[in-house]
Amino acid sequence: DNQHYDNIYAYVGQGIGFYDAPMLPGHEDYFTNNTLVLTGTNVGSFTCTGDGHTVVAYNSYYTSTGNVTECGMALADWQAQGGDKGSVVASYPTDDKIIGWARAKLGF
């Protein structure tokens, strides 16, 4: 079980680097409610299918193009298949916006 939630990842190549292997149901990895400013357009690598697949949901992705791929397809296509529920993607925010997120997260 590996859980990443409520984090800010700024200027990372990919957000998720979980090993792509079957997981036991009830012991899935989670990547939820995170904010990612990606230097690329691929969310990352993780287990996309099976009974024990990685749970990815409610994240905010930002890229130079305003698009991301996940599990080999565009976010909208992956969501149409039931993946990454509630996540959104947009173009890069300003540095000041990112710093504001960090200040709020840290209570400054």
C-alpha cells in the first residue's frame, strides 16, 4: 500500500512512479487530491488495470500544452473508461500561483 494525497508537485517530469504490477484487492496504491505542475505530459507509470489497480482521482494537472496522457491515452479518454475520476488538466499556472499554493499548504 502506497498512498500519496494532498501534495503539490512542482516542475516534475512525471507525478507517479509506482511499479506496474498487480496488487491485491484492498491493498491498492493511491494517488489522490494532488496538484502537479508537469514538465512533460505523461502523468506517470502505475498499474492501470486489474482487480488491484492504482487508484488515481481528484488531481489537478498542469502542463505546457494543457493536456496529459495516462495509461497510454488522453485524460478524457481514460476518464471515459472510469479512470482518474474528478481530475482536471490545464495549462501552466504562474510561478506566483504555485508559490501561493505552497504558502497556503504550509500555513504561511
